Amino acid sequence: MKLSTKGRYGLRILLDVALHGGEAPRLAREIAASQGISEKYISRLLIALRRAGLVVSVRGAKGGYRLGRFPESITLLDVVEAMEGQISLVACVQKPGLCSKVPTCPARKAWAGVNAKIRVALSETTLAEILKSRERDLDDSSQVEYCI
């Protein structure tokens, strides 16, 4: 399984919006500028994030985007599935009707188990945890240690 740029950029957009949450709503062009991604692409990704309820759009002269939920309740699974669709290593895991061998296939059970573990792992990491990790990394980088 490999995440596309949509999945990776979706998380970057949410982190950007979260980091600027205390300010006015974040404009798509501000996100694009800070992330080094085209505004047109950001706007398309924001649509998917909005449909999933991960961001809300604020209309008007002081409009933009805010998180749709608290960072503690947004998981990596939410982000990946909003951007990439439902996680399924092989099609028959989510749609058993696609394959006539499903009832007797020993590999399907293995794939389903791996698929479930990936979903659990992604659901255990929240946006808030990623933000806290970032803060710790920034704090640690200011303490320079020298070895001779």
C-alpha cells in the first residue's frame, strides 16, 4: 500500500489549519503558500476534506477554513480514507462479491487480517498527537549538544 500525494497533502493541510486555529480562518492561498503546493490542487483537496467533515468552510470577507472537529478526534485513518477512499489491500477484502473464490480462499483471510491491522494502526494516531510530536521536536532542536 502506498499513499498518494492526496493522502499526504491532506494531512499537511489539516496540520496547517490546526497550527493556525487560533487565528482567523485559513485561506486556501495561505495554505498553498505555506505548504509549497499549488492553490488549485489545495482547493480540490479541501473539497474532499470538507465532505468528510474534517474542515468546515467559513464564508464571507473573513472566511476560509477551520478544522471541522477537535484535533484529538481526527485520526490518520480519517484523513487517509477521506483522501484515498476506504483502505483495502485487495478488492475482495471490502467487496467479497467480486471474487468467486472468496469462500475457499486462504489468502483472503490473511489479507483481511493485515488490512484490519493497518486500519487499527492508523486509527490510533490523532492529529493532536502529531502536533504534540512537532512541538517536542521543535523544543529538542533548540538544544544543541556537542560531542568532541
